[in-house]
Amino acid sequence: MRMYSTKSVGLGFAIFSAITFGGSGPFAKALIGAGFTPEQAAWLRILGAAVVLVPLVLAFRGRAGLRAARASWKALVLYGLTGIAGCQTLFFLAASRLPVGVALMLEFSGPILVVAWLKFGQKVAVPRSAAIGVSIAVVGLATVAEIWTGLQIDPIGLLAGLGAAACQATYFILIDKLTGAADPLVMTAAGSVVGAVVLTLIAAPWGTPWHVLVDTIAIGHRHAPGWLMAAWLILVSTVVAYLAGAAAVQRLSAAIAGAVAYVEVVAACIFALILLGETLRTNQIIGGVIVLVGAFVAQSSVGKVASPEIPDADPGSDTPRTDVLDPVI
């Protein structure tokens, strides 16, 4: 009975995490529409998360958390560059040019690239079901893009979405090395710090239109203060979402938690419909479902992967092993 209760609570956390992650697109799109660039919106989100998470690490992990981060700093830097800065910035760029749901469908094709990297980059034999999953997802991507009509989707948005998928794929490859080296709180805080520093060089935050945060801006046909949009992005769609995800994977297996994360795509479409009035064409809906089915099959088939180029954590580290959840936006 207790095990059942623990898994039920974990499932609840996982669903809540996916829903809160799914709300990021419409609020980021509102800020971008009001004058922020996608890079500035991502920088604000990541910097705000770092400001909140670093004190939490110091309070709840103390020196042990800092030692864990130092022991695997190279992997954490790569995680910050890809899973945090790259993934979120490219997703925001895609969402600024495409319907939020389509942008997220593209990002969630990341497992396809994981399979390709294992097969052709590492020369690892992958299960036949993984190849089947990739084939299904590729058909879905072609359907979303409507390639039979000469590509009806914004090409920059498409490339940005696929770039976000590549960053997500890199994260999948990092999972095995970072699991046990740094728990989700330390990992997210460290990645946010790295992401904020990198995006400071890219986003030119000194040119950020700060007046947007005190103005009332449009989100679909509604209006709300800009600071409220930013607060949602930072506190709800980043800090709360990541912490809920951490609580979920401590009670579920990584495979189950990763599967539940696909709820985020559905949540994002619902948020976009309610807040922005965005609707998807029939082909986009059909193609999106095909993409998610294929990506899910591929992810489930491959399971955990590891990259030999990424250094292991200090063998003497006594940090307990903790699984991590997908880094979605």
C-alpha cells in the first residue's frame, strides 16, 4: 500500500511538473511580442531561476552540494550550455515563429537524435524498436512541416525547433553521467548559473526593454502586467516545474517520469489555445501525434545512454544516486 501511495504521489508530481513546464511558451511569447528578443526572454528566465535556486542549494545541500558540483563541473557546464541555455533559447525562438504546440513537438523529437548518435556516432547496436520509433517520428515531422506542399512551416522556426531537439538529445546523453554525481537541485542550479552567464554574452541584456516589465502587455486577447509574465516564467515554469520533476523522479523510475513528461506537449497546446487563441491545423495535429509516438518508442527502447567523452564524477563521491527528469520548457 505504501509503495502504491509513493508511486501515486510521484505520478502526481510528474504530471504537475509537465503542466507547469507547458505554460512557459505563451508567457514567453507575450514578452517577445512586447519587445524582448527570444534570447533576452530566455536569459531573464534562466537568471531568475539561478537567483532562486542557488540559495536553495546552499540551504538544503550545503557544502556537499558544492562538492558534488565541483566533482562533475565539466558535465554540468555542458548541461548548462545545452539542456538549459541552448534548449530554452532555441525553443523560445521557435515558439516566436511557430505555434507553441508545434515548437514543442519539434523539441520533443530529441530522442530521434539520441538514437542516431548511438547508431552512427558511437557505433552501438540499437534495438529494432528504436529504429522503428525514429522512422515513425520522421514521418510525423514531415507531416507537421507539410513537405508535400513545399514546406508550409517557417524555416527559421523549424531549424530552431530541431536545434532545441538536439540540445534535448545532448541532455539525454548526459543523464547517465550526471545521475549520482549531482542531484536534480544541484544540477538545475548549476546549469542555470552556466546558462545565465553564457546568455549574458549572447542576449545583450544591457539592451533589454525593462519598461515592458512595468507595462501592461498583451497575451492573446487579454492583458496583464509584464512582471507577472516574467514571474510565471521564472517561478512556476522553471523553479517549481524543476523541483516538482525532481520530486517525481525520486518516487518513479526515470523511464516512467520521462514518459509522463510528454504531457507537457498537450499542456502547452491547451495553454496556447486558452491564452493566445492558437489552433493547430489538422495536419499539424496528426503529425504532432505521430512525432510524439515515434519519439516515445525510441526513448523507451534506448533507455539510459552515456557518453564516454564526458568525465565521470569523482569515484569517491558519496552523493546518493538520484534520477533526473527531461529538461523541457
